[in-house]
Amino acid sequence: MITKKGGEKPTIIKKYANRRLYDTGRSSYVTLDDLCQMIKEGYDFVVHDAKTGEDLTRSVLAQIIVEQEAKGGQNLLPVSFMRQLIGFYGDNMGKFVPNYLEQAFNDFTEKQEQFREQLNKSFGGIFPMNGAMTGFEEMRKQNMALFEQALKTFANFGLNSLKGNGAEEKK
């Protein structure tokens, strides 16, 4: 009963008070690693508190990300990015970040295979097709710098428009 992304209904995962996760589709307990693998395979699920029914999907996905980052090897979230992201919590520009990140990732996901193929053509096959882009560090840094500049531009735009509306800072 596990549905692939785009299926009718996502699998329900119940989280119990003892922190155990129960996959109702397979009728078995699962771990965060199991859920991570399900995501990689394209399966969709939601996590609900077994007692209250509260949606815990966001916090469980955050736990998976924390575990993946802690494993080492391939860290997808640079420290500078995480610091900037944290800085947007509580900031009035923070409301734009989720949509911006979602659109950026959607665009990247749609173009990643085409991008990988083009890189292989350009650089003689140094980029493996399995998703591990090992010789890509410099381009990654440039992309991160562009993203950071975009965030700064959004932040500066927000401050300038506030100042122009009579909401100037008092000293």
C-alpha cells in the first residue's frame, strides 16, 4: 500500500510516544533510515502522532536531514547556508525563503539529469551519473555564492522598501 510520489494517498506512518515509527502500509516498524530510503525511492508518506493525530511530517523530515548531515561524507548544507537560513527565522523576509528554496530545488531537480549529461560532455565524463558529483566543488561554491547574493539582495530590497515607507530605524 506504499504509494509512489503522485499516487492517490501517501503512506501513513504513526509515531508513538516511545519514538517508534510504524508504517501502516507495510504493517511494520520502521527507522529514520527506512524513511530516508523510501524518500530516495520516490515513496510519499506522512507522519502522524499515534495518540493525537498531529502531523509530525516536518519534524521527522528535519530529523532525517540532521542524521544524514551527521553521517559525514556528503554534506549538502554548508555551514554558511545554515547560518543564513537560521537568520531568516523571525525576519519579515523569511516568509519568502520557503517558496524561493522550493522553486530553486524544483528547477534543479527538473534539470539535474540534463545538467549531468552536459557536464559529462563538456568535461569528458568526470561526473558520475549516479548522483555523486565529485569534481564539482568549484561550481558548487559559485552557485552557493550566487544564492547568498540573491538572499542579500532580497534582504536589502526589504529594508529599503521599509525605509521608503517611513519605517526608518530610530537611533
